[in-house]
Amino acid sequence: MKNEVQLQIKDKFATKYKSGFPNIIKESIINIETLTKEGSIVRLVDEKNNFLGRGYYGRQNKGYGWVLTQKEIQPIDQQFFDNKMSTALDQRGSFYQDKDTTAFRLFNGEGDGIGGLTIDYYAGYYVINWYSQGIYQFKDLIIEALKNLVEFKGIYQKKRFDTGGKYIEEDDFVAGERGEFPIIIKENGVNFAVYLNEGPMTGIFLDQRQVRKTIRDRYAQGKTVLNTFSYTGAFSVFAALGGAKKTTSVDLANRSLPKTIEQFQVNSIDEKEQDIKVMDVFNYFKYAVRNKLTFDMVILDPPSFARSKKHTFSAAKDYVSLLKEAIAITDDQGLIVASTNFSGFDMDKFKGFIDKAFKESKGKYKIVETFSLPDDFKTIKQYKQGDYLKVVFIRKVK
């Protein structure tokens, strides 16, 4: 096809791409100098020029783009995007019918066949996330595909790329009518105030839906709950509605205080009966130890990487230390909900961190249950990194 860049792939990676691996990685490319313009269509071939797949060039994290099709003559045109969107929509039919949950993921990147793109639904509004300048070059086709297939109140977008890999701040409105924010969405019958026009985050992480419901329905009753890295307090809200004796939400960001109060209020929970602390989580652990505070349940849902004045946290290096801090203030028979969205290690390695933390704390534990991504966050077996969420409910035993 015209205007395609031919990308030669080292033979040792060819089988991987033949079997459906979607991420175009730097170390697999022989003629990387041919990649000059993000959004270019690329044709992947092996060292003997045998066809492997077609996709696009777009820098995202350490990747150089995504394979979109393994059909040699399939054009990447309006029909292509319409078909991908239509398939994704068909697979989310049950979510649209659910009156108790009005926010979910409609399109999940490579899981739905287009790496670098996600689309979330919030009670009639859609939010498109673009993860590279490359995928953003197809914006007109993708927005058209969405408009062709769904009814919507409004469409917003988030450009999650720039030269420094940071979010681009701008007016995110694309089409339809502008929302009156916050809009109130429901998740398993619980209200959440969300903002589609305030930077990259909307106020709720949709991938933790099953975990929050489980805390409310099975574990919160009568318990004291510490929610660390609490963001807007979603876990705390579910715990309170599940009958928790008291919740304590801790987050370093100043905005976490008004946002958490708002989430309690839209669910008619008196925030004065809950504790909301704006402080470094690691300082809070020290404060809890000094004041002999312990909890029946401690929730750990840190970002993969975080920096404060005194602490730098990396999930890969520091999760064991974080767990040890939590173990120290969790009551016997108490529960630690350990979560990570870091894609660089799998569940087995994560469970290894848990084991190491308890051994070093000279404690015993039992894994009660585990969670990964919900069904709307579709993944493919050829790309394990896409199945990033790992949540383990750990019982501290004597």
C-alpha cells in the first residue's frame, strides 16, 4: 500500500509477531531509522521480507507502535475502525443494560484490537484516551466510528502524551453537549461525582469495580478501615456503605480532601464521622505506630511510581517495604487488600512480594482471594502486560 513504511523485524522476534503479539518494540526492529513520522502505517516483515503484520508508528512508554492487523491487504480506514468499535460495543451489551453501574470501559486498547486507545463510558458521556501522537493521527476516523455507532450526550478526550510523556492540559470537549460537572455515575448502586474536564483523571478508577463491591458486601461490616493512596476515597465510600465502623483515607494530594468529602456527600455519608488525612502515606504509617493505631483492614493501592519530598515509591522496588508498614498496623485476623497496576511483574511475582514481606515481619498470612481486570477491560493472552491489575486479599493470622 502507498505511504507505508516497511519495518524489518529480527527473525528471533518474528514468531512472536506471527502469534499475535501486538506491541512494536524497539529491540525487535532492524531499520528503526525509517520511522520518522508518528501515525505512519508500518508493514512488518521478517529478515526474508515475509509479511508479519500492519500497524502504526506511535511512541508510547517503551513501545514504538502497535500491530493492527495480520491481514496483508486490509486497509486501515474508516471501515476498519468502525468494525473494531462495533465488535467492542457488542461485547459490552450487558454493561449498557445494567442500571446499577453506569460507568465502564467500552474500548480497551490492544485487548480490543487498537493499542494506544481507550474509551470509557460515563452515564451517556464518552472519554477517549489517546496514548501517543501516532494514534492521535487517526482521531477523525476513530471519533467518526464512535459517532456512527453510539448515541451520546457528549464526547471528551484526554491526550496522554507529549515529549515528556505527560498529559496535555487543554479543553477536552470534542462533540455533543458539554457536561454540567460533576456528573453523577453509579457503580454497583453507589454514587460517584466525576469530572471529565479536569485533567487526565475523572475521579474514579473503573478497573477496581469488583474489588470495591467485594469490600462493601463481604468484609467492611463493623471494621476500622485504613485506605492509603486514597485519591477521591472510592474504597472508603464502599467500606462505609458496607457498615465499616470508621474509615481513614490518606493521600498526599491537597485535592483529595474536597474530592473525598464530595464522594461521601453524594452518598449521604456524614464525612465528619470519617477521617480524611492529607499527608504522605509513609509518614502516616509512622504516625499510626507512634499513636498505637491499628486497623481491621488496610487498603494499599499505590501508583506504580510516586514521589513526595521525602519518599520515592516504585512498585517494582518498594512494594515489600510498603507491605511491611501495613502489616505492622493491621490487627491479628485483619485484612490487607494489596493492589498494584504495575505491568512489569505478574501475579506470581506479586505474591512473592507478599510472602517476603510477611517473612521479614515474622508474621503469618493466608491469601483469601485475588482479582484481576473486570470483563470490560478486555485483554489478549498474547500481551500479558495488558492484564496489569493484581489485587490480593490477605488475612493476617497468628
